[in-house]
Amino acid sequence: MKKILNNPDAFCRETLEGIILAHSDKLKALDEDLRIIVRNDKVKEGKVGIVTAGGSGHLPVFLGYVGQSMLDGCAVGNVFASPSAKKMYHMISQCDKGNGVLCLYGNYGGDNMNFDMACEMADMEDINTMRIRVCDDIASAPKDKKEKRRGVAGMVFAWKIAGAAADKMMSLEEVAKVTNHALENIGTMGVALSPCIVPQVGKPTFSIQDDEMEVGMGIHGEVGIEVCKMLTADEIVKMLLDKICEDMEIKRDDEVAVMINGLGATPLEELYITYRAAHKYFEKRGVAILTPYIGEFATSMEMAGMSVTVMKLDSVLKELLEYPASTPFFINANR
Amino acid sequence: MKKILNNPDAFCRETLEGIILAHSDKLKALDEDLRIIVRNDKVKEGKVGIVTAGGSGHLPVFLGYVGQSMLDGCAVGNVFASPSAKKMYHMISQCDKGNGVLCLYGNYGGDNMNFDMACEMADMEDINTMRIRVCDDIASAPKDKKEKRRGVAGMVFAWKIAGAAADKMMSLEEVAKVTNHALENIGTMGVALSPCIVPQVGKPTFSIQDDEMEVGMGIHGEVGIEVCKMLTADEIVKMLLDKICEDMEIKRDDEVAVMINGLGATPLEELYITYRAAHKYFEKRGVAILTPYIGEFATSMEMAGMSVTVMKLDSVLKELLEYPASTPFFINANR
């Protein structure tokens, strides 16, 4: 294991310390152990809170999206592990500004269970909550079992939409409605070229041959659809977008936002070669890309590979996607 | 070689196509072959032009810094290779808005030679130019031979300062003066944990053991000061900052900007663990960090490792560093 760290057991703690030291003007931790990160600026009274939670090892996911017009808070677990229900509850109670809190998180067993418990605790304190699970990874279950799909990079689009809706002072029910509408129009699929190493484990999460890639792998190394020989960038993009477009019924004259997300070790050059292929794919089919997001948005530490996320846009989603947002890890002002 | 691409010979071309397709609102190519990238927005008449050039494989360096209050143009070479003098000249002539052009580039043989020729061509057309070579890599030559040092991530700070000065409508001589002042106060040093692979070569640029790192390596895999056993994050940072602070004579009560730059494959988590170490290092010595920049600013494709850049600040540099800037790859509005 070749990592720049001090002690594998302190990996999360020291990452969080670094983040708070660097961004104390924008972020703060609620507890001594730094496992609840919230905005450090003044949040409007009455604004619906948007919160999430999840394991470490995916930066900028999850806590990197805490900031203006995105998330109000994030509970942080160990690498690839859910934080506790108690931490989630503490976060929810702090992020309630009187009109309730939307918990918007990836569809994983631990996070689901803990948010269920946390929202029960909030309910006993008369804090209004709603829960929405992001299930955007189309490789992880068939469409008729969409509720079984994992949440991957499409979470970022979901937070963007929900965060903008909340900043526009929509009610909790309205924010939840437009977020669900966004999620019906978001699909992701990716390929992994290499494993990553969980610091406390010290060994690769899986093994793969030098000429192979895993199609549809999850961001924790969950098994995908198939292992196949390396393809060209154009072939990979066609394979992913054929599946995404079929699943989402994308057709001529649709408008989409596209996210080309590097999983950690893939150079930006390759992500732009990927974007080129996606652009040409959609151009050929008469689909317009309105907003490209290209970079590392949801990673698996040093995993090589990438995912493509597509969000089908209408006027409502377009306006909320373009709404300015700013966190220490993500700025939407420039698009 | 496991890369997401179509054809190694088309690596640069397709990367550039992807960039232009994604960011055509902000960037455009001057020639059919896309090797000169300039701003696509209206540049103020009379503003001094700031341009650079260099090989591919370092995104966001070089062309990623073309944008508002940063670079006006960038000539792009093949992977790790200088573009031609002719391309540089064409760029210079297009970026002159009547008050001359500052060529601000990394200190590499090919770039030096070609910018010399390009500026001669510009001179014949009565375009006023000045040249400044960035020599921030303190590992690459002793301080009394600073002119032999390579340019690495410190280039980004240099462009930031020069770009802000030009946007404030300083004259060419004033922009050059403040840029040289900045460069006297910028130093960088890094460690490499793994090699990268030039697509057209197909083999790693060097080999290194699983428990070793190369200290002071250049961003093209140029040999560093020594190969040593892996150290902890705190030890690596102490080693690098001891050398940087000695070289730059940084002392108690100084104020600095710090850039923790990932070389390509190093997870953001590890960069924040690195930042934590740097923050504590400076805190202990009574040096204040005013602006942390943490992420991938100057890469070597999929190389693992990182560099630390320090810029010693005074009121002039502070103002220019904080001046808003915006490119498709870099936004300074948020600091």
C-alpha cells in the first residue's frame, strides 16, 4: 500500500482535520470527532435543510457538497462505512431552520437503516423530515427494481437540484417533489480499470487483469455486470450511453446535462477524450448537451476508471441546475 | 498501458477536441489543428496579453488557465513536448491588444528556445513582448543557479499574479515587474510515488519499488534528489517544507499561500492529510497560511504523488492573488 498518510487508523480523522483547517471560513464540525460537517455561514431562517451522509473515501462526495445552495450538512463515516444514526440525528436537528429537513443519500443498507432511525429520533422532537434515496446506478439492478439500485455520481445532480430548490425557499414537500422528479431523470454507469485500497485493510479491493475492465462496478468495488477486455474510449462511451439512453428513454430533441466523473486515478485528459465521445454520441442522435461537468465528483480514492451520468432536462430542472452554488469543492457560478 | 483513449497518436488531438466541445463558450482554437487555445470572451483593448505554452499531459496546466484574469492564450505541444515557435508567434500576435504580451512559461529547453524565436518574429511585426521563465522547482538546481531550475506548479501562482496585474491594466513593464517579484517568492518541491505512461510510448517513464518514493522529481519524470523509503505524510511535508523554507528564507510572522498539488492519481483525501501536516508545520513556526489551494493544478497524467508550493505574500501579492479569476478549470472567486 503506497499512500501519503500517517496512520491508517487516523486516515478519516486527519482528512477531516485538513478539510476543516483549510476551509474553516465555510465549513465547521459540530462535534469534537469532526464527523458532522455543516455550513459555517448564516443559513436563511425557514429554508428547508438538505443533508446527506455516507462513508469516507469518495471526495468530493459527500461532505464536499456542503455549502451555499447545496447541502447544509453531512455526517461522515469511516472509509466506505455509514456514520451512526445518532450523528445523523444530531446533524438533522442542527440543520432544521423551522421548515424541516430533506435527507438525500445514496441507496446503501447502512445509510438507509441509520437515516430511518435518525428520522424517527427527529420525529420525536417534532422535526419534520423526508427521506429520498438516490438510486442512479443503472448497472446495479434492472429498471423494474429501481429501488434496489445504488447511488453513485448522480447524487451530485440530486443535491444540486434539491439545494437550489431549498435556496429558492420552496417547502419541504416541494423540494422533495422536484428532487424526485430529477431522480426519475438521472442515470449513471461506469467502468473500473483498477481497484483501490482501503487504508485500514491495506490490500486492493479486487483484482483485475492488465487488459481488462469491470463494467458497471460500484464506487466501493461492488461487482458490476461483466469483466471485459479494454475497449477504446469511443466504444466504452457507446456501451455506457446505449444502456443509459435505453434505460432513461432518451430520444431525439431531448436536452441533457452530462457528467464525466473520474474515479480517482484517471487523468483529466482521458476524461476529456471521454467527453468528446459522449458529445459526438449525442450529437449524432440529435440530443443537445446543455451543461457538461467534467472532473472528479465522486471517487473511490485511487481507483482508475470513470462514470457517465446523464440528467434529462426540462425547464424546471434546467433552472435549478444553473442556479449558482458554491462549496469549497464545487462552484456552479461559472456555467 | 491501461488508458481510456482511442489511439495513442490521437491523444492530444482528441483531448483538445473534448475541451473545445465542452468549453466553447469560454475557449476557442485559433487553428484547424487546435494547438493554440485563446479566450473566447471579449478581452479589454489595451490590456497586456499573458500567454504561455507547453506540452500536453499536465491538465489543468497549461491551457486550463486560459480565462478571465489569467492567461489570454496557450500554445499546446504533444505530450511532454514543446509546441513550435510558429504557433507561439501566432498566439502572441492574436493576444496583443496594443500594449504588448508577457510570455510566462516553465523553464524547459524547448519552450525557452521556441519562445525566443517567437518573440523575435513578434519583434519584426512591432509587437512588444517580454519573456519570463518560471523556475520554482527548488529540487532541480541550487539557489545560486536558480536560472537552471524547472518550472512546476508554481507556474499557476505566477499566472494568477500576472493575470490579475494585466486585468488591472498595468503596463507590460509593471506586469513583468510584479511577476518577477512573485517568482522571487515562490518555491515548489514534490515527491513521486509512481511513474506515468506517455500514450505514444506505452511504457512507464521510470520504475520505482513498492516501498519507495522519488524526492524532487520533475513533472515529466525528470530525476529528483534521491529515492528513499516511503515516509509518513507528516515526515514528507516536513522534509519538503524544511527545504522550501530554507531556500526561501521563510521566517516567523511571514504570511504565505500554500498549494498542495496532486500529480494525478493521489486521492484528495491524501492531499488534505498533506495540507493538515503543512498547516501544523507553519502554525508551529508562527507562519500564517492565508490561502490554501488543494487539488490537482499541475499533473503528470496518472502519476501518484504531490508537490507543495509556497508563495510568500506581501500586500501587493496578496491583493493580486485574491483578485477574482475564472477559467473552465480554475475559479478564484470563492477564496
